[in-house]
Amino acid sequence: MTTAALRTHRLSAADWNQWAASFPPVAVSAAESALFDQAAAPHPGMTAIDLACGTGQWTRQLASSGIAVTGYDFSDEALRRAEAAAPCKGLSYALWDIVADPIPGHLAPGSLDVVTCRYGLPYLEPGRLLTDVGRWLKPDGVFYALVHVTADADRNDGTERKAHDGDPAGPAPFDLGLTEAHLGDIGAGWARREVHHLDHGHRTIVLSGYGSPPPQHPPPVNSPIPTGLKPPDQVLHDGARARPVAQAAFSVAVARAHGGPGI
């Protein structure tokens, strides 16, 4: 199976207008925020775009870190609601059909520190999109995505899911996911590929180093655990290695206990 084989589901702008008017955005959990902070180390001065931004909840979170960020979506209703929310310095939104419209001219090669996409990959032709993202990012730039994981390909039809973080259960196609097999295909050609198990039904994907060969022998993670800190229960898988992350804050505590700044 290849990335090109991933099924996508095309919805119209009118469909997404209906969604924006009917459903609240999925809440950003503390665990997800910590994982993103560890993966991307957001800080003032960075530039970013948030693809399929919807009503802008995640876009605003990026801006609150001091990042200059533009959220893109092709639902004018979603963008209207995003722009009506609390303004933030360095934050903007733009209408763009990512699948059908030409790439905006200002998305130049090597111009971005971070590209994010929460829940949008099943709708955006991942293989082609990630080729473009790889060009837009700076050499040390990071792509971050959150996806809903389905048990098998047949679950991407008209089934419903349970609520997550206060989000009411909603029928597909507004909540399409990827299978674990599909996730395994995403990230080919990137030097760094991480899949974080956020919870039983959600994964975060972190990519960087597009077009660079992966390291032949990734350095082991051998940081000792300071006295008084309990190892976390979750594990972050990074290629052939694994390192504990549980809510990612544990790594910060380890670094600080050794005299480092953490994240």
C-alpha cells in the first residue's frame, strides 16, 4: 500500500459551512499541547500556516506562542467564525481550497518553520500535500498533524464515533480518519518521522527533514530518571527507537532536573 492509495473524501465548501455552523471545534487537550511543544518547540519569531484551520481554535493557539500564523480553509463560514474570535498579534486567515486552487504565491520554498493540519489529512490528498509541505518548510522546519484513527478501511464510510474531549459524536464524512496501515505510509522521504499515540483513537504525526535520508543509527535516548520522578505510561514511537513521553511534560521535568531549560 502506498500513500497514493489513501482514500480521501471530497466535501464542498457548502458542506463545511454547515459543519462550522452546527458543530463546536474539537478541544485541544493539555496532552496534545505538550506533545506539540516538545515536537516543534514553538517560540516568537517563527512563521507557520495551519491547513484546514476550520474555526481557528488551533490557529489561535499557535499565535498565542508568538508565532506569525495564517490559517487556511475553504469554508467562508468557518473563517467568519474564526475571525470573530479573540484577535491575536500575528494571526490571520485566508480562504483557500487546498486541493483545487493554485498554491498562494507567498508560500515560497523554505519560508516556513511550522505547518500544521488537525483532522484535515483524509480530505487533502496527503501524498501530494506533503510534497508541497516539504518544499515550504525550512531545513529544520516541522510538519505536525492530528488524525483520527479508524479500525480498518471500512470504517471510513458512514459510521459514527464516540465523543472526544467534549466534542459530540458526529457522523462521517465530517470525521474521517486514517487506518494504522495508512499512517505507516505517511512520511516516506522525511528524515524524521514520529507517530505519537495521543489516545486510543487519535495519533499525532511529526515530520521534518524532507528529502534527507533518515539517520542510519538513531542516537539512543539514555537520560536517567531523576529521583522522585515516575516513568510515564505512554510511549512515543520514533522509527526504531522508543522514548517515554506521557503528556510530554515528563521530558521537560527530566531536563530541568538535570539543570537544562526544558521546553
